[in-house]
Amino acid sequence: MANGTVYALKEEPLAVAEREFAVLRRLETASLPAVSVVGLAASPERDSAILVTEYLAYSIQYRRLLMRFPTGPGPYRDRLLDAMAWLLVDLHRSGVFWGDCSLANTLFRRDGDKIQAFLVDAETSEIHPSLSDGQRRYDLDILVENVAFGLADLAALQERPEGIDDAIEAAETVRARYDDLWDEISSEPELSPDDRHAIRARIRRLNELGFAVDEIELDPTIGGEGTVRLRVAVANRRFHVRQLERLTGLVALEGQARLLLNDLTEYRAWIEYHESRPMSELEGAERWLHDVLEPALASLVPVIGLQRDPLQAYCDVLEEKWILSEMAGGDVGLEAAKDAFIGLGAPAPEVPEDGVDSSIVLDIDWSNGLDQPSPDRTG
């Protein structure tokens, strides 16, 4: 640790370290989800080097992540598998062949109502202008095999022999998740050039997935009798991140940014109604920061401690507000949700015990985005 920043040091052969350093630099430049490389200390006479990367704040390894929740299949594991598929799609779209995709070479972070995966180990990675279908398929095969091994290893650690076969089936779903996402991004539907609603719908769907649209092309189809093929070029998955940063200066993950922007928009609409006047985006953002987010964080940070992400804690409060309001049949307010969140013990510090994270967490039903109290909550 230096000046409050934690670094990870990894010794490896010089040629391997230099290649990994170059790959991680490229990933960082492209804003892809990976650890940030800091430097390389080379020792040519020993054919060795030490790669220095910055520790990914608020991250957790897959074992600790899954052992915090009920064992076996469930919404948490589904979100983790979604995260692995998303990560591989992000890399492949940018011409990155990972080569050793596995749960062990990945770190995870809570991201609003989702999980985001980050590449940690790039020893075998290669950068290409683009990847062939064969390269993508081979990388995906490696991922499926390694995910199966990782889940089976976890089942053995949890003494669940029935989990071995289930691990293989679960790993195979990563392939379907990857294919569905890849098809969604790369599809080129045929439509009428005058169907502006279909074009807007396509853009909106990509925005909802987190992609900003760089460019739109309408190419006439052969023998299509006036139809065109819609081609959309999408940027990295940071659509809501950029919007939030532009309006507030806050830096968040994509899922967090989406929830925070929704909260901001809701608050701005409420202010406009009660003050009977329109309000600009920037004024609404400033009011939301000053009147809502900053006071909430000021009360949350002292109880969640330095080891937890304050923006994620606020997102958890928003989810708690949603479920309480659904139960009450009307808005319960932010203060009630925050008190309930703290009362449930969710902000307890993460303290490993016998290799298992014993912190108290919200049992989130990822299938519908709602938080439910965990039946085995302690403390």
C-alpha cells in the first residue's frame, strides 16, 4: 500500500510480463472492465519481471461472493454467470482474445442491481483488429469449461456432491447468455426506412443494455422492395456512466449509474411539479446532489465503513425503498428505506471467518430487482 492505494504485485517471466502489461494498457485505454496496470519492474538478467496493478476497490472473488449467499443454484449465481458472459462479449467486441477465461481470473463488484466482472489475469490474452467466429467460439469453450470447474470446486468446498453435475449444466448456460447478448448487439433487422419508431426502439434497447450508439446506417436490401437493413455501431457499455458523470461529476459503474439517474429523474420531476416550473437537467442534478444524495451518503458512510462502496449502499437503499413502497401501496420515502436498510444490518463490515464472508447482506431477488430479508441473516 502507498498513499492509501493498494497494489498487487505479480512475478512472471519477462516476455510474459511485457505482453500482459501491453494488453492491460490497451484494455484500460479502451475503457474495458479490467484491473488498471501501474508499472513493470524488469530484471532482464534473471529473465523475470514484476507486474504492478492497482487493487480493484470494493471487489470480491467468486468464492467469497457465492459463499455469502444460499448455496447452489439461485439468482446470485445467475447474475455472476451473466457477468462472465458480459465480460467476454465486451472483450471480443474490442478484438481481445482472453485465452484463459475463468472465475479464478476474474474479480466481481456489486453494480446496482447487477454484478460486474473484471478481467484480472491477461497472461494468455491477445489483441487483434477483430476476432473471427472461430476465435470467439474457442474462447467461449474455454470459459464454459473453466466456469464448470470453478463451480464444481465450490460445490466440493461446500460439501455438496450433487453440485458437481449442476455445475456443468450451469456453465453451459454461459454459452447461451453470451450468444443472446452477441446476437442482440450485432443484429441487423430489416425495416421500412420511414419506420422511425423501430429505429428509436433499437437505439433504446441498446441504451438499456448500457451501450451508447455511435453511428446508424440504413442500407438498401437486395430485392427487399423498399426495405433497408439497420446497422448500428455501438460504443463501450458506459451509456449511463457517461450521462451521470456529465450531469453530476460522479463516477460509478454502469448498473449503479442507471439506478442513480432514475432517482435523479424522479426527483427532478417531483420538484418541477411542486414548484410549478420546468427545470433544466443540470439544475435538477445539482438539486438532487445537494438535497438527496449528499445527505444520504453522509448518514450511510459512518455505518457502512471504509470497506464498502457508498454509491452501492445508496443503490441498495433505493431497492429497499422500492420493496417497502410496493408492500405499503405507496411511496414510503427515502428516510424510511434508509432506516430499514441500516436496521437489517446490511452495512455490517465484511469480516472473513474461516474463509467465509460472515457479513450481513441483503438477499436480493435478482429476478425482479427486489430486496428480500435473508432467512439466515445473523447479528
